[in-house]
Amino acid sequence: AGYGIDGAFGTNGTSVITKNITLNNFTNNKKYISLKGLSFSQCKYTSKPTVTLTQSSPSMSGVGIDNLNVSGSGSIVLNGTATVKDVDFNFSYLDISDTNNAMTRITFEGNVNLPGSKLTVYPNGKLTVMNNFYAYNGIEIRGSVYLAYPATFKTSQDITVNQNADLTTEYSGQENRGSVTANNISSSGFIDFYRKNIDITGRVSISSNFILSDSSISANNISIWNGGKYASTSSNTNVADAFQAY
């Protein structure tokens, strides 16, 4: 249509990334999107650009990201309040909040992937997963993770829910059934799954409250110890080897 864009341009606090670029870091309280996230009929979306951050272990606050690959070294820290949609993070670690941030509220929409990374949600952080999330190298929850009804929450390694942390289902306006997939789940915090299919290849270890409602769980072993409680309402429990209560 006679328009050409090469690199990046910004409007109303949003930067539109049109090709692979290198930045020192994202700017706080700004949104970064590809052309796919831009309602602009003259532009044609062709690919998901890669933004390479040169700052080691970058930290940012209130940064929204839509349909980008984000790469760098060390860990990447998300603080403040922001929405991340259809993003692949290529870092060793993704941290939600840190010890210096009073409150962090991050929402994942679409498909958010950590193909080689571990996710850690810190005590002052809350992560809401609306659609599909995958972390290859494990998930550690020290704060709060809320899963929408249809959300999928998956790792190739372990999910750990620490004491005073919680992993729960939060109403999203949809009744579709989601899933949770991991090698092992270890919890001394609070877990409450509603309308979830839970597939654990190894062991579920519970030393606090683990609640299932209208769900199903499949595991090799389930062990309850140190005063842990297991409650199942309108749900199915499948154990291949042993269900142990100490």
C-alpha cells in the first residue's frame, strides 16, 4: 500500500518491532509488539521477530510484550504489572518479581514458552496463566500462580510449591478443561485444581493442602506426610505404584 517499515517504530508508548533487533534492555512501562499485534491493514505480518537484550540478567518493570522472541544471557526479571502474550523467552531463568519489588502482577496470554529455562515466581509476585505455558527446566512457586479454567501449565521437569505459596485455579469466564503436566510435584504450600487434567510421570509429594475439584490426576506415586491433606471432589485419582499417607 506504499508503506515500508524497517527496524522499529513507536507510538503511544508502544514500540512495534518489525525485524530482528538488538537492545540494551526494554524500557520500563512500555509495550513491545510485532506487526501481528498491530491493527494496521497496510502492514502484513510475516514472522515473529527476535529481540536480543545485551544487558546481562536484565530486569524490567511494567513491560508488555506481544508476539516476540526475547533472548539474552542469565536470568530475565519481570516486575510491576504487565501482560505477556505469545512470547518465547530464551534465557536460563525467568523470574516473576524480585526481593526489591513490592508488588508484581504478570499475566501470560496465548502461548508463552521457556524452551530452555526455569520459571521462579517470588513471594511478592503473582502470575496468571490464561492459555498455554511451558517451561522446560522446571517451575518453582514461592508466591502465587493462578490458572484460568482452560489454561495448560507444563514443564518437562518438576513443579515445586513452597511453604506459604499457592497454585490455584482462577475463574476466567470459560468452562473448558485445562491441564497440568510435570515430572514431579512437591508442595508444602497450597494447591487447588478445578477442571484440570493432571499428568505426573513421577511422584506427588504433599505436606500441606492439595485439593481437586472436577479434575483427574495420574501419577506413579502420591505421598502425604507431615500433616498434609488430600481432598478430591468429583475427581479421579489414578496411581500406578503406591498411595502413601504417613
